[in-house]
Amino acid sequence: MPTLSPTDIATLGPGQLADALAALKQPSFRRGQLVAWLYGRLATSFEAMSDLPAGLRAGLAERFSLVHPELAEAQRSADGTRKYLWRLPDGVLIESVGIPSGDRLTVCYSTQAGCAMGCTFCATGRGGFVRDLLPGEMVWQVALVAEDFKMRASNAVAMGQGEPFNNYDATLAALRLMNDKKGPGIGARHLTISTCGVIPGIERLAREPEQFTLAVSLHSAVQATRDRIMPGVRRWPLKDLQETLIDYTQRTGRRPTLEFALIGGQNDTPAEVTALLAFARGWMCHVNLIPVNPVEGASAGRPADARVAEVAAILSAAGVETSVRVERGTDIEAACGQLTQRHRPSAG
Ligand code: SAH
Ligand code: SF4
């Protein structure tokens, strides 16, 4: 496992940046200046932070390293979506995606290099887990993609590689930095966390003060099917997941999205749709149907468009708020579940 310098500035969340400045006997307003340089203006050295006193710049440079993810490869889809492969300071490679739509830009960033959850339909899951990302490594993905588009990022979604709730503290620290007006300044409701159903993470998020948005990858409301296609969440049964989500809506007043990637013949059968209806009915949620994206080596085929429309119609008719996701960037394998760990340096 690669090791990281404990003094990488990307390790620090907003509170820790404040602590580091306090230890250097700085007034509290310096935190905003530092966040602006790190995640707003994307300074590549402490020396460049021209409105900080010279002594402070030197003090920071002694204690911390500041190394941006390096762009290893960029690909552009015919629909305007761009996919980025970044090399982190320890050589680990991760991917992010920029999705423009009118004057909006959504950045899909990774929270881990690889993922330990092993979902069978997901390219990331098939590649295994490499390491957790640091808060700054997540914020930099968003800020660097926005810089490449020469646009402000309006939305950021933790839907790249990794399970955000397996890296809870770093992800929350990153969300707070993304939300910071001195940094990317993305509104909390426009910051979405997607989890495969890690219940303790949902419970914690329900108690956070910010209005972050929650998406849950359901993919089957039949326990046996879910156990098979999402082996990493077997320990959190569907019944408990539904209870936790209902509690989340009651605590927060917010509507979570249930992501449902339709896989032909596996979770699009009448019995599966009936179970999904029973799971989603009667409480405040939104079902987002995603025709599954093809992944090398996975036996996950797309159902016919007509079947997707039919499932959507059944749910809507039963009063469940439902949408069908329009996938972007499939031609460059930038769509959901297509981000891989295949560029891992050890794999050549
Ligand atoms: N680990 C988190 C977030 C990253 S995955 C999670 O699972 O929620 C982002 C989304 O892409 C999730 O909803 C995931 O289930 C979905 N996904 C994975 N593989 C997919 C595929 N092949 N086609 C469509 N969606 C996929
Ligand atoms: Fe991990 Fe999410 Fe992929 Fe499952 S779908 S393997 S949780 S990244």
C-alpha cells in the first residue's frame, strides 16, 4: 500500500486548516485566505500566496507539502462530457468526469481509488480497493475540472470511484471545503453523496447540519438479488435500509434519490418491479432508473428502452416520483460505473 506524507496539505479539512494556522499564531481570517488560494485560485505553492505574510508562507512550506493531482490523460466525448485521469503524488491514478449542461457544470469525483464493495455491474468494484482519498484530493478534482472547462462548478457528485461512506470523515471535510465560498463555493444542496447503502454513514449524514443531498444505490429491492449483485452491503439488509432512509427524511425533510440501474433479466423482472414499488412507496423518495452501462467482463446487459419506460410508468402510476437518467459520456467510458482502476501503476 502506498504511503502518504502526513504533512500533505490535502489531508486537512476546514477545521484542521484553522488549527494549523492557530498553531502558527495566525488570526482566524487567514483560514479563508488559505482556502481561497488552495481550492479557489489553485495555487501550486505556498510561495505564490501573495497576500499571506512571508513568514507564514515559509512556515506553511516547512510543515506541509502542496502537490496538485497531475493530469495523466483527458478524453472528450462527442456530447461535451470530459473524463480525466489524475496521478496523485504517490503514483495512484484516479478518474473524474465533467458534465456540462447549458450554464451548469456537474463534476463527478472519486472518493477512493478503487472500491472494496465489489458490485458485480460496476467496473470500479471489479478492480478492487487501492486507498482512501484525502479531502483536498477530492476538492482538487472538482476545482481542476472546473478550471479546464473555464466554468464554475455548479454541482459536484460523489459518484466516481469509491464508496464515500467508507471514507466518511475525509468526504465530509471535502464537502465542506467545496461548499466554502472562498473555495469552489458550491451550494450544499448541489453537493450529492451517493452510497451503496452503508447505513451508519446515512445515519451520520442525517445528523450533519448542512443540507447535502443523498443518493442511495438500491439496484434491487429483493434481498437475494441485492446480496448477489452488491455483496459488499449484505450486512445491511433492505428492511433496515428502508427504516434508516425514512428516519433520514423525517430528520432532514429532504428527499433522497434511489438509484436503480436496470440490468436486463436480473432486476427488471415483474417480481423485482413489485419489490421496488413496495420499497419506495409511501415515503419521500425519488427513483432514478439508469439503463445499466456496459462494463467489461460483467454479465450486465441493458434492458430494451421500452422496458425501462414501462418500469418508469408502473412506478409513476403508483405515485412514486420517478425519472430515467440520460447517460452522458458512454463513448469514452465516462458514464456511471465505467470508471476503472485499470491504469493502476502496478498493473503497467
Ligand atoms: N459507491 C457509490 C458511489 C459511486 S458509484 C455508490 O455505489 O453509490 C455511482 C453510481 O453508479 C451508483 O449509483 C452506482 O451503483 C452506479 N453504477 C455502477 N455501475 C454502473 C453501471 N455499470 N451502470 C450504471 N450505473 C452504475
Ligand atoms: Fe463501489 Fe459504488 Fe461501484 Fe459498488 S457501485 S463497487 S459501491 S463504486
